[in-house]
Amino acid sequence: MEYVAVLLPSVCLAVLFYFVIKAIFNVDRAEREAMARAEELQDAEDARNRGTAEEEKGEQEN
């Protein structure tokens, strides 16, 4: 029983550490996915704006 009393705090800290690190990685993954979606939306908006600017430029030349 002495072994359990000696090892239990270390085991509990190891389990707690595992869940904290897992949570950090999950938050990081979610943030990276959100940033990727935001960049895709921004790229699409930039492409639309370039297309509109090119159309206006074409109309001005005519």
C-alpha cells in the first residue's frame, strides 16, 4: 500500500498534464482551422475585388 501512496500523486499529475496538453493542442488545431477559413474568405474577397477593378478598368478604356 505504501507504493500506491508514493506513486499516486505522480500518476495524478501525469494524467492532469495529459489532459491539459490535449486541450492546448485541440485549441491550437481549432484556431488554425479558423485562420485557414478566414484566409480563404479573404482570398476570395480579394479575387472578387480584383475582378471588379479589372472590369472597371476595362470599361474606362472603352
